[in-house]
Amino acid sequence: MPARAYWQGQIRLALVSIPVEIYSATKSGAAVSFRQIHEPTGQPIHYEKVADGVGPVDPEDIMKGFQIEKGEYVLLEQDEIDSVKLESKKTLELTQFVDAHEIDVLYYEKPYFVVPADDLAEEAFIVLREALRRTKKVGLGQLAMRGREYVVSLKPCGRGMVLETLRYADEVNRAQSYFREIPDAKPDDDLLELAEALIEKKSAAFDPQEFHDRYVDALKDLIERKRKQKSNRKIIDEKDDGGGRSGSNVVDLMAALKKSMEKSGGSAPAKAAPAKKAPAKKPAAAKPRAASTKKPAAKPAARKRA
């Protein structure tokens, strides 16, 4: 277990208080970081805290200020900020329980592991965990961490529980403003069946190890190639992996779905082969007539020559 908990306090359910500790359930993934460099000298760029008309300042002389008018600030000491009393700084009171599906995925922000703080807290911790599991409910409350109060959810996770910070309503954009232009149309049944067959073919248990950051890998590859060159200013051509898109944006959706099925080692579902109902559509052989009916469109051109 990590040496230091992200938060320590208690979960309160009515008159029952359970001492707990929470730990971050996620960590930063692989990343390539850059520094700004002064090109003529090759020296790294540094940043200093400066005050207008004063220049660089001592960190001990810096206070936090809240702007109330242009050029006018209320100054606060860190001790004054820390003295603001919030019961949720040390207590997460579960004030409501909801079905998990009632919380839109847009509201979830960051997960934390929750564990009992000591042996004495284990029994009450397990009772709460199993009660949530049996009722299939998620507990909601508010919790203050690192200078901010969050709405949080609490649910079972294996032998422990997971707490997730949630966004407030005013932090989530309304989907309607983005989706309203999408037509409310029903897709063709054959296309839908073929898409469903492709999804079924590619369905598998989720394994996060199967995915990695290809952008970071590509950056590392670029850096390594640049390192091996004498000049660090030479432009490297990107490797063509053959994965570019064709120039045409007009794609036969049915053909594309069928081709995807073939690449996946499957075949289109029997129902999704309406093209083989051609007997009823044989008049389609009349397409040459359609071509001939378009010929009159060429007549205006003939008149122009005249």
C-alpha cells in the first residue's frame, strides 16, 4: 500500500462513522516531456516570478489575492484559507443513494481506492460495502480535498470500495446543443445487421494491456532517429505505414462493412445479403435505359455548337 494516503477521514452513514483512507486509483501514463531551449546557445529557458516594476521577487513575499475590481485585490494568508471550516474536510456523509445507471458518464471525473483506516473499522466497512453491493446502489456525498469540495460517489470494488469525484452540473455541457443537428433517422435494416455482425465478431473481454499510447511511441522513435543524426535541424520524413485514407470521401457503406467483416475473418450474415434478392430486382438491368434517358442532357451541348 502507498506510504501516504491522499485523504484521511471518516465515512458517516446516519450514526455510524467508519474511519477510512483513500488513495489515487490512477497514475500518469507514459509521456514525452520537452523543455524550451534557447537555440543560439543551446541553454534551457528558465521561468522566474516577477512583479511589475520590481523584477524577480522572493517566494516568501508572495500572497494569494482575489481580484474584486481591476487593479484591486483582497489578500489572503494561507493560514486564513486553511481556517475555512468545512465538515466535509474530514467527513464524507452519505446523504443519498441512487442506481449506478442514473449517473451520466459525463459526470465522473477521477477514481480513488477506499480502504478501512484500521482493524477496528473493517467490520463496519465490510457491512457498508456489502449493503451497497446487494442493493446495487451508489452512495453520494460531498468531500473537501486539496482546497475544493467535490460531489463524490461510493461503490463496491472487489474487497474494497471506489470513490469517484463527480463534476457539478454547471461543469458539464448540455449534449443537446451538439447533437441537435444529427437527423433522427432509422438506418437501413441490412446495414444495421451487417454492422451488428461486425461488432459481434470483434467483441472480446476488455484487456487494458492490449492498448498503448502510439503517439508517445512515435515521438520516441522520432527522437531516437534525430539523436542518431549529426544535425539536429534536419527534418525527418514521417514513415508511411500505408494507413492513409483514400482520396475519395464517397464510400459505399455496405461494401465497406462487408470488407471489414472479411478482414476480421468473418462473413456477412445471411440476412444482410439483400443484393442476392436480385431476381426481384432484375429490372435493374434496365439501367442502360437510365443511361439513355440521360443522353438528352447532351443535346443542349449540341445546340451550343450550333
